[in-house]
Amino acid sequence: MNITDRSIERTVSVLLLWGVILSGTITLLGGAIFLAHHWREPVSYQQFHSQPRIDRIIPEIFSGALHLRGRSVIQFGLLLLIATPVARVAWSLVGFALERDRKFVIITTIVLLVLLYSLISGALTN
């Protein structure tokens, strides 16, 4: 293994580590904000209520998180958690391209396209 492989490997591991730590911290912060505002509300399990639009649409989640709305901050943390492995694959693609490893560039590109397709198609069905 040459130095380029090690640096890419280290960068990917740091990316994964900090992505999970950051998303977990943001989600925990959102939970604390949510509980601080809603801890006295009674919970009714008799009827299902879907999430409001602000908690389902990505630009609305960003806007709500900027305004420190608890549910939106939680959703933003979860979006970061979902984005972490996608960023890992994208960074691996860059690393393989810098190494000029065509086989792994092709494989990683296919994996990245499948990930992006599944995320985008899932977002469009909601």
C-alpha cells in the first residue's frame, strides 16, 4: 500500500467518524430543543398525524433548523447521517481517480449513482 492509499483511507475514516459525531450531536441538540418546547404536551396514540411539510421537505428542514426548530434540527441531523456514507463514496471516487485506477473509478461511480438515484427517487415520492 503506498502513501496515497493510506492518506485516502485515513481521510475516509475521519470523514465517517466526524460525520457520525456531528450528526449525532445535532440530533441530540434538536431533541433537547424539542423537549424544552413540548415536554408538557399530551401524547395521543389514537390517531396518526403525519409530519408537517417543514419536517419533510429538505429546503424547509434547512430553514427550520436555522430557526432552531426542534424537529427540523433533528431532521437535519438525520440528513447529515444519511449524507455521511454518500460523502465517503464520493471521496473514495476522488481518491481512485487521483490514483488513476479505472476499474475502481467505474465501480465507485456506479455505486455513487445508485445511492444518489435511490435518495432522489425516495425524496420525490414523498
